[in-house]
Amino acid sequence: MSDQSSSRPLSPHIQIYRWTLTMMLSILHRATGIALYAGSALLAWWLMATASGPEAYALVRDISGSWIGRLVLFGYSWALFHHMFGGVRHFIWDTGRGFDLKHVELIARSTAIAPLLLTGLAWVLGYMYLGTWS
Amino acid sequence: MSEMRTPLSRVRGLGSAKKGTEHFWLQRVTALANIPLTLFLVGALVVHAGADHATMAAFLGNPVVGVVMLLLVLSTCWHMRLGLQVVIEDYIHGEATKLAALVANNFFALIIGVACALAVLKLVVSQ
């Protein structure tokens, strides 16, 4: 920690404040960004395996098709949609709009809900297509 | 009051910095490009859920798909490099550690980008 005396007052940190949706979304935007950064290794693995041949691809398919693989991919897809909508929110702010409390809250709620709906839709469609290949 | 800046410098409005807005701007440009590109990727993965190797290789080997995938790799890797750079600069304060983290960030993004690009190129060329 710092060299300063511990008796000096500190500015309050996040645990002091009441949690708000906007605060949570701000943190989630960064968290999903970091998760997607790590997840890019999975994208590289999938592409490299497909380019390498049927054996390497079969391993990716088996692991991603397992329950833990599906769980990771489910989280991955939600993180992707969440970060995408968080980005759109920032685009709206970049134009100078949507800063009044009413719109901040409305955009925040949409940003929280829309990714959940799209993730659900993607997985429902995915399971429908899964039946066509196997 | 005397004006020390050149007229061109004032018109550009970048202050004293040479690349003051470059990071901000490129993060936005890549973010915008990422929207259609990642929607394409998610859609492609959804319709190929559980597909065998031949089907997947044939799909990724299509030149049009290859172009989209290469753009996706370029845009997302650039975007994630810029994004993590900000995270590192926010949380890592030791100069040596920060420098090492920033270099590692560049290496990681480049390795992922080159690996993905090479795989896509191989799939397209060997089609």
C-alpha cells in the first residue's frame, strides 16, 4: 500500500456506494472486454484446428460440445453481445445524447436486457441447427 | 496574446499531441466494424453448430467468407489491443511492470491475429 500514514482520510471506494445499474454496466463492459480478450484464444484455436485437419477439429468439436464447453461458449456469447450493446451505448453518448437521468436509465436497462434476449435467441437457433448436422 | 501554434495546428485541433485522438478514434472505428463482423461470426457458428470438419472447412474456405473472417480478425485484434492497453494503463502503475504488460499485450494481440489469419488463408487457398 502507500507510505502515507493510515490515519489520513481516504476517499470512499466502490463498496461504500449503493449499487446502481449504470455502475454495474460500466464494470461489466470492462469485465466482458477482458473476458473476450482471453476468449480470442478460443477463436484462434478453432480456426487453427479447422485448418489443421479433421483430427484437430474433432477435438475442438468434442470439447466445445461437452457440457463445460457449452457453458463456456454460452458465457462467451453473452459477453460478446453485452460488450457489443455496451459499445452502442457509448456510441450514443459520443453523439452527446442520452445523458439526462431518464435516458441514462432507459438505455442502461435496454443494454442489460437486449444481450440476454439475443444470447437466448442464438442458442435456441443453435440447438435447432445442431439437430440438422447430427 | 501571442499565438505560438501554427494555423494548421489550430485547425487540426489536436492540441500539442501528434496522436492525441488516434487511440480514441481507432477504438471507435474498430468497434463499429466489429458489430457486423461479429454478428456474421455468431450467425455462422449458430448455423454450423455441430457441423463436421468437411462442412466447416468448406464454409471457411469460401473466398467471400475468407475476406469477412480476415477483416474480423484484423478489426477485433486491433480493438482488443487498444482496449486492454487502457486497462493496463489504468491499473498497473509500476513503470517496468506497465511497460512489460503493454509489450505482452501487443504480442498477444499480434499472435492471435496472425494465427487466425494464417488459418483462414490456408483454408481459402487449399479449397
